[in-house]
Amino acid sequence: MTDVAITRIEDVGDQTVAFELETPTDFEAFPGQFVLVRATIDDNEETGYYTISSPNITETFEITVAVSPDGTLGPWLAQRSVGDEITVDGPFGDVQYSGESDAIVIAGGPGIGPAVGIAERAISTGHDVTIVYGGVTPPHAQRLTALEEAGAVVVISADVQTAVRDLEFSGAKTFVFGFEEFVEQAKNALSEASPNTGDVEIENFGPE
């Protein structure tokens, strides 16, 4: 576990906040992996896993946090200020993207965080990338617009099955990020979409 300083806080959507954090010593990670955040709130230890949403990890890295009013850790994080320290551990997870191929990312809810990190990494390494967001108003709208301007394909649709059916998977590494119900929808859509989807890397955030 390491205490790191918050270097930037940004509201990036409805009840969604991005935190840029100091990178701990000897911390090596890729977009798609996640960190564990710990905090003591009202004498109780609270923990949460948050996926990395920056394309690279240099002096800083970013996580995207869904701030549910019914939650504990999310609202506590949203009350922090730049310069405050939080405790992180990790990175964890085998789902990661290092820029080795074209990429397709299917994301729901806070899954848009790792989606934009992977997409920016893909663009920076000369690869094609497609993001499918299952919903209407995704967080990180400004980054999605910039990605489209840089050549990424961005599909925003409540009908994930139709959106996935129209994708070209050949040669691309495919990722799914989201809460359990969305992940099941995406898996069903992928199973019906094409025999050429190849290996699909899935990060299930659990029940919403």
C-alpha cells in the first residue's frame, strides 16, 4: 500500500469523477488494469477497485470513479481536493492493453474510463480503435470527441447488440468493461456477432 497525492480532479460526466494521481515508485501498469483504493471513513475501512483510464503511466496516472449517492468510498473521494493523499495498492488484473494491435472496446457505465485510456494508447501507437458505449450520455465526452477527431470510431448506443453486430473484429483485440448486467449483454452480443471475434478480455465490475 502506498499513499499518493491527488494532482488533478475533474468532473467528467454525471456522477463520474476522474482523479489524476502521483505514480508510486516502481509502479508499472497499462490501461485496463486496476488499483485498490483504501480509506478509513467513520472508523470503518472502505475499499474499492478502480480501473486505470490514462493511456500511459508516467509521473501520474488516472482512475475514473463512479460516485453513487448510495455509496461510501465514491462520495468520500469526490470530497477530496488536489494535494490530498489517498492510499492505493496494485496494479492488479490481467486485462491490459500495451498498444500491440488494433482494439475494440465495449463499455458500459464507468467502463468508459479504461475504454478511453485504451483508445488513446491505440491511436498513439498507430492502431485503429473502436469504442462502443452502451448508453446515451457517456462520461469523458471531450476525450471521446478528441478520439473521433484523431481517427477512432465511437459508437454510442443503447442497443449494444445491434452496435456490436456491425463491427469488424478481424485482427483486433476486443475488451469488455462494465457492471455485471452490461457484461452479460455484451457477451451475448459478441456470441451472436461473428465467429471472428477471437479472444475477448472481460473486466466485470460486479453488481451495480
